[in-house]
Amino acid sequence: MTFRLTTILVLLTWPLSAAAQADSSAAPSAGGVPSYWGTIPPPGDSVTAEPHNNRMPVWEGIVEWPYRVATFPLKLLGLGLAETASFFGENPATNGVRRLFRPTKGPLFLLPNIRAGGGAGFGGGLGFRHIAFFGEGNELRGSFSITNRKDYKATLGMHFPVGPRGALEIGAGYRQRPNARFYGLGSASLPGNLSYFTQTAEWAGASYRHLLGGSFYLQAEGLYSRVDAAPTTEVSPPLETVFSGNLPPGFGVRSRGFDAGLSLGSDDTHGTARPRRGGIRRAYASRFFSGQSGEASYWHYRAEIQQFLPLWFRGNSLALRGFASWIDPSGNNPVVFQRLMTNDDPDLLRGFRDFRWRDRGLLVLSAEYRWPILGVYAPDDAGVDAYLLADVGQVFGNAKEITGPNLTKSYGGGLRLFGKSGLVGRIEYARSSEGGVLRIRGDQVFQFAKGGLLYGHSPIPSR
């Protein structure tokens, strides 16, 4: 039996072995390579590429491999979502998904406005954007939202080009918060001193931006605003009870006045969805002229820098942000507490509740590492990004309060969702020494400096 099998194998392989031996004995043509099928001629350009296996440096592996292990479940989820979206998009019977993610033609966009966490409560509303409002290049934006805690916000803004290098923005807004928080002033305020009050803000103004060359611009702006700090009947304990006999300056007062400011900035990022290169730099100074007796007028200074860096893989990026703000009052009157710097949108310390800290100065450093887990057509199209975040910062009345043990630290992660016209919203969770905070928002912490009155950003306190 063994002899028969051996004989059969020899007979079957003998022609192949003989042919290969015959070809190998033949002299190859110039530059050719012998093979069973004949001589393979060299490439026409006579260039031969040799693959090289460049090994990853040890230091990079130490950083990257824990990241790969931690994000492996998210990558599997992303692949599953991508395949599901691809199936629905290519199936004629379910092409609604394709229409949902495909960019819309036309100048008008409707944008959902969802809010949850951080103190606002749960709710939302609707925003709109028109990119050809009474002419090409003009833009109109508006939004309205309400939450279950009676947090109301309404904004309207317009943008008009002025010549080849200028742009004019005008806007107005209204915001009511019946459960604004107050813990005391300064970095030494205690979480046990939590109290509530009603803050109502109204503003209207205009700004003019002129391109200086390259990515640099100069912007002048003027803004009239009113802001109240009144007792609340919606939640307890009220501020006037917790801080009885030591009420902060401005409580029960309607502060009103006019801001005149000038800023020098640079912006070489592209888009507001997934920038991977470039940055935003801005230096700002303004003068607030109080219209209320007993209230201080003041100077306000702010410096901010953001930088976006590609990191490791296509579509992944590191976003860095740092800013410092300082209010310098004139005369002996105090700055009312409702105009002081605080950790509120977009100047968040994301592991802490909104309004947890309040003082004349605020310093924050933030970082986000982002990677796409779902891009329906391309990395810059609609889809979903995951990110890890870290924030460090604190309010201060003097430089000693922003050192060592006084600094707050928080960390977490989230998802950023993109639709037909850019960022739709973010879902994030962050922890700190005071617990965790879940937020759902229709805006973002980064690239806030790209917008202003057009985007409905609240200018109280000054940003």
C-alpha cells in the first residue's frame, strides 16, 4: 500500500520537477527572473523596491499599546456601526440612512439643540442656520431651548462680509437660569455651601473683524448687557439663607453696562468639526462701563491658545487648550458677583458642576485625544468621534491660588456627533474629587473663539 502511494506521488510531481529543473538551468534574460512559468521581465523603470520593517520605538510602544488595549472594544463597536451604516446606505430599500448622513443641498439647515447635565436640567430645542441670508456669504443663526428646570435660552445672530477683508456680526440673546449655583467666592469655597439663585441675562451688540494678512485678524466689538441675581423659588437652599449676613456684592441687583473691546487673533484651522492641524490664538482686552451706582467699572483681559495635532493614526488628533482671564476693577466699588469669572460654558472644569467656582480670575488647561469610530463616507463627513479628556484649572484672586493643591483636576471621555452641517452635539462624562458629571450639549469647549455673537455665546461673564 505504501509503495503504491509513493509511486503515484512521484508520477504526479515528476513533470513539474523536470520543468522547474529545466527552467532553472536556462540562463535568464538580462535582468529577468526565472520561474516555472518562464522568465519574468524586470519592471520598465528598472527600479526595485525592497520592503523594510521599521520597528516602533520602545517609548512609543509603551504609550500606544495600553491605548490600543483600552480602545479595542470601541474599535469593534465602530467597525460594527460602520458596516451597519454601509449596509443600510447601499440597500435601495433602506436608503434613508444615506439621505440622513449625506450633506444637504440648499442654504437652510435645521439643528437639534439638546441639553442635559451640569445644572441646566434635561431638555432641548431647535436651531437654524441660513448661509445665504439676503445674499451669498451672509449667514443667519438662531436657537431656542428650554429644560425641565425652566432654563430658557434664545439667541439670534447675523454675519455679513464687508469688503474683501472685513466681516460684521450683530447679535442678541436672552438666558434665564432659576437654579444658578453659588458656593462662595474664591478657590476656598466649600461644596457644602451650595446655594441657588435666579440669574437672568440679556445682551445685544456688534463686532467688526478685519483680516490683517495670513491667519491674523483684528476685531473690535461693543456690547450692552443686563444681568440680574435674584432670589429663586424653584430650588433650595436659597442663597440668601445659606449666606445670610454675608451676601455677595450684587445679589438682588440688576447690573447693566456697556463693554468695548479689542482683540488680536490668529486662526489657521479649517472647519469646526474635526480639525487635525493648526490652531487658534487670541489676546483680548475690554473696558466695562457700569451703568449702576455702587458697581465697579473694570478692565478685562483674556489670553487663549488652542492647538490641534495629528497623532498616531489617520483621523486621530490631540486637541490642546489653555486660557487665562482676569478682571481688574477701577475705584473702590466691588465687581458684582454675577459678572465674575466662573466655570460655565465654555470655560468648563468638566469634573465639576457649573458655577462651582467664582472669582476675578480663571485659569484652565484642557486636552482631548480624539479618534473617529464612525465616518459614513470619509473622516471629515458625518459620523461619531470618541475622545478622552483632562482638565486642570482654578479661579483665583491672586497668583498664589493657582498653585499646587489649589488646582482642580478632572478626567473622562465622551462622544462627539456630526451631522450634515457640522457638530450636532457631544455626550461626555468626567470625574473629579467631588464626584462625576454627565453632560449632553449641542456645542463644544474647543473652537469657541471662532464664533461670537453669531453663535449665540453668552457674554456674561466676558469670554
